[in-house]
Amino acid sequence: MVKIFVSFLILVPAVMLPAGPIVGGLGDLKKLQAQVQRVVLEKTETTVSLVSPTIGASGSGVIISSDGLILTAAHVIERSKEMTVIFPDGRQERARVLGANFTRDAAMAKLIGPGPWPFAEVGESKSLEVGDFVVAMGHPKGYDPTRRPPVRFGRVMKKGNLDFVTTDCTLIGGDSGGPLFDLNGRVVGIHSHIAPDRRVNNHAGLSGFKRSWDNMVAGKLWGVLGGDRRDPNRPVLGLNLRKTDLGLVVDEVPRSGPAFSAGFLTGDLVISINGETTSEVQKLSEIFVDLLPGEEVEVNFSRGDSKLTKTVKLARLGDIHLNERR
């Protein structure tokens, strides 16, 4: 059995992290150490190195099902159709790239062999709190036969838009796409953007991953790394909205858009889309980031004293001409 040693140096009698756990003494430290050791022992085999045969670049990933489904970062797979998967013991397998949401920096691949494969359970990033302890694993600078996947221990520093999570786990190139675990050994994030100082890094949260799950499994590729509201392939309703004290009001309805065909009028107040309230423009981005042109959404809105609902098929931004007023 491989023994994993994790040690902690405490410089003050007690450490209390904002909205996080309290470490109040040696007993708490020993419990924390045991939790980290358990995560490492049980999840190391699920943390793999991914190499693109087309561009030669490498990143990391994590297996999350016995039939070989792999989660990684979209910028790791780029436009590759197949990846070489290297396990911690050096064994190599092939995986077929499925889909990716580049705006979320989320991607999936599937091991080609029959399995069963070692896998980690997925959790929810939305349940994380600032100050929570987490464990980061990956293959920095690519697979190295002289060592196991290095373990980085840290805490949640911030939770951002689109379910991204920021931690102080030290990461470097090659870690991208690797897993962020909670202390129960569940995958709660995928390493995304590594800061220049390597000390504060962003992870694509699993709660956001799950919103794009079905489209990625279906093999669809969409979005732009970092997000781009000018992306011509971005799905839109075909409405120009403005923020008011009441919420988001329709300011323009281009004739070439689906909202025009559905009968929307200037002055309509959008209340919710697919059951999610839309009083802020940022909320619209969070809803549409997981959708593609051609998908239908249910829009609840008010017109005067009337409450109305319409089903609208999303269009490509590039097909809408905003100077066409109704």
C-alpha cells in the first residue's frame, strides 16, 4: 500500500477562516489530515494526464464514471477529436473527445476501452463556502513517471460568476483540467485559469458543469474561452433589453429575430426564462451560456396588467440585425 503523509504547520493556537471550518487544536488537525489522506489514497487513480496527439499539448482530467467518462477543461482538448490518457502508473489508453462549453471552460471525453475504470464521485460547487478546505490534484508539466500526481491543499477564496471558484491551491501548467476535491473526495471543480503568481487560481465549478452536461455528452462544442458577447454563434432571443427599476424591459425587437415571430413588443417586462428570474443582465448570461441556437426556452413576461408566457426558439446572434425595429 502506498502511504500518503500530509502534514500541517500551525503557527497560532486557533485558525478561523471566513465562513469556513474552525481548526482549534491538535485533534482538529489530525482529523483534517486524515480527511486529506483519504481523498488522496482513494482518488489518485482517477486523476489522469491528457495528451492531444494533434498538437502535443498536455493537461489533466478526472474519471467520474466506471464506464470511463472524463471531465477536463475545454482549453485542454481544444479541437482535438481524440486524447491519449495516461494513468498515474504509466498505463496509456485512448479517449474520444465528446463535447465542450468553452465559455465555462468545461469539456468531456470518454475512454474507448470497456472498463470498469476507477472513478470519483461528482459533487456541487454551489455548496462550497469561502474558507472551505479543498484538495487539488493534477499532472503539472505533464505526466512524470518518477512521481504520483502532486497534491495541493488549500481553501476556497471566492465564488464568482458562471459557477467559477477561486482557491489558493498552487497550480502550474499541465494541471489545467485536473480535479478539485472537497474533503469528502467529491469533484467540485476543474482547474481552469492559472494566475501568473500560481497562488490564486480559478476552477470551473461542477454545478456549472452539470448545466451543460447533456449537450456535452451529445458531442456539442460551443462558446468562447473567456466569454464574448460578440460571438456570432451565441444563442439569443432577439431582444434588446434595458435595465429599469422594475427589471429588464424590451427596448427593441428586431424583425429578423425569433422574439419578433413570437409576438414580443417594446415595453414588455421579462420576468423569467425557463423558470429562472431575470432581473439582471448577468442572469441572462448565466442562463444562455449552457444553451445553443435552435433550443427552445419558455419566457414569462408581463404586458401591462397581463402575465404572458411564450416559447421561443433561440437564434444565432450573427443572424440578428439589431437595427430592424418593429
